[in-house]
Amino acid sequence: MEKHPIPHTDLSVSRLCAGCMGLGGGWEAGVELTPELEKQAREFLDAALELGINFFDHANLYARGRAEAVFGRALRGQPDLRAKIVLQSKCGIRWADDPPGTPQRYDFSAEHILASVDGTLRRLGTEYLDILLLHRPDALWQGEEIARAFDSLKQAGKVRYFGVSNQNRFQMEYLQSFLKEPLVANQLQMSLLYHGFAEAGISFNQDSAGYPDGWEGVLEYCRLKGVDLQAWSPLDRGALTGGDLRKRPESARKTAALVKNLAQARGLPAEAVALAWLLKHPAGIVPVLGTTRPDRLRACVRALEVNLSREEWYSLFEAARGRAMP
Ligand SMILES: NC(=O)c1ccc[n+]([C@@H]2O[C@H](COP(=O)([O-])OP(=O)(O)OC[C@H]3O[C@@H](n4cnc5c(N)ncnc54)[C@H](OP(=O)(O)O)[C@@H]3O)[C@@H](O)[C@H]2O)c1
């Protein structure tokens, strides 16, 4: 699979990233890592590697740490593999009862960041993370404190590069002003049905602007600074690829039908067209796939065979926004 260098790093990653949130048996507490869950992680890892994916996305909290733990067990069976893959994880959201008796909270304190990375490295069975992302902004964050934690992790060789997730342009600029090294990634929810990033690109100085706050200039800032853009939930949890559309608006149903038609005309699965819509964007958005199933991974990779025309791209966008272009 085509790889691209992440600016400001020596990392070269596949055009698609494999998200690991679905591993480890869900969000409930007290679930044991069974042989079935280990098998699922091994098959997921093997399928991704076979398809040419070398980029894996984790977070300390996925399946309460079990996603990292079960992935770590799969890695242990292949000791040469670590150097050939790019491992990314996140911190900054504490589950309830971590530490015991505390509620769920956002936490960008140095104490949390350092302890979280130690836990992630232990569970993954690796000495270093390639990229650490701050998961979701903490209202009480302080740039100086985060910079100290990042320095300490870098000097200890525990984390090579740093990035963010779910941050707007001003949050990135604020954080960057304290850091010695450039932020290398921002992971955001972006998809055909969650298309605020695309709306923001066309809505300035228009009466009909309509997109969630915060998108202004995010893509442009990242493109200008060489920050890799990653899209979480790129398939809207399966809504456009055969999943349940009953609670979705009419526009989503029409978009799913158009995705299906464009895919059928090419003899490809719907996943290929839905992801191709993100890949077509010149910002170089990297979809972070959420499926744990090898067959769906294979369907997703077929997106790399699709080059949507401008007209197809805009038709999908217009269907998804549910109204004509302004
Ligand atoms: N930074 C953040 O705040 C953040 C937030 C959420 C996620 N993420 C990352 O982004 C990755 C992707 O997110 P996501 O899981 O929401 O992505 P997604 O690709 O939009 O959705 C994947 C989910 O939808 C299911 N699915 C796919 N096709 C389906 C279909 N036809 N019918 C029914 N279900 C279907 C999958 O189940 P199967 O496994 O059964 O295929 C999986 O649970 C995660 O793994 C994680 O790494 C980051």
C-alpha cells in the first residue's frame, strides 16, 4: 500500500490507519481477555499487515486498556514486527475508577500523561510509542505542564512524536507555543455524514453557513504547518456501508444510496467509495478505520482503487449536506 512520510518525523505510514478501539471486548469493566479475543486481535493484525497497513491507532481507554493489552499479546508472537509498524496511542481521558473511587474526567495533568504512557507501554509490551496524541481537550490544561511532560517522555525515549485529537486551530496554536517540537497530527471526526470540515471550507461569507463551531481554519492550519490529518469514524459506524440507517435523517439515506450506486458502477464495495470521498480531499486525510473484521478491512482498502471525479465528490457532499451547494 502507498505510504507517505509524516512531516517533521522519520515515520512513513500507510494511507489508511487501523483503529484498535474495537479490540478487547467492549467497554464493560471486569472482562477477561479470552482466547477468542486474542484470536480476534491476531487475525486483525495479520489482515492489516497483509493489506499493507503499518499504522495502528490506540488509546489508553479503549476497552478500558484491554485493546492495548490484547494487541500487545498479538505483537509478542512476532518480535521482529515492532520496528516495522507505527504505533500511536492517546491519553487525557481518565475512566471512572482510575484511580479507584474517582469519576471519569478529562486530564492533561503531567501526572496523568506520564502514568498513562507507562500503562500503555506496559500493555502494548513495547519500549516506545511512535506518536502520542492528547485525546480530547481538558478545560484545565496548562501548556507549560504539558510541555514538561512531553519533554520528559521524549528524553526517556518513551514517545518519539506528539500530536493532538479533537482540537481546533487555536487550541493547537496555544499548545504549540509551549513545545520545542512541532505537533505532528490532529485526529478529528471527519466523514461524509460528519462533514463540518468540508462545510467550513466553503461557507465563509455565505448566508447559508451551517457547520459545528470550531472548524474555521483547522484544515488550513494543519496543511500550512504540516500536521497530519487523521479521520476517526470515517465510515460513520457503518451507516453508509450496510449499517442501520433507521435513526438517520433522509439525507443520510440518500447519501448511502448514492454511495452504493457509485460503488456498484465500479464493481466495488460501498466502503471503497465512502472512504474515497475522504481520500480525495487534498489535505491528505488519513482515515482511521474502525472495523475489527478482516473482510471489512479488505473492503476498506479497495478505496485506494477509486479516484472520484470532482462532480462525484460534490454530488456526495451535496447529498450528505441535504441541500444544494450555496
Ligand atoms: N480520537 C477520538 O476521539 C476517536 C473517537 C472514536 C474513534 N477513534 C479511533 O477511530 C477508529 C475508527 O472509529 P470508528 O470505529 O467509529 O470508525 P468507523 O469505521 O466509522 O466504524 C467502525 C464501526 O462500525 C462497525 N461497522 C462497520 N461497517 C458496518 C456495517 N456495515 N454494519 C454494522 N456495523 C458496521 C464496525 O463493526 P465491525 O468491527 O464489526 O466491523 C465498527 O464497530 C477507532 O478504532 C479509534 O482508533 C478516535
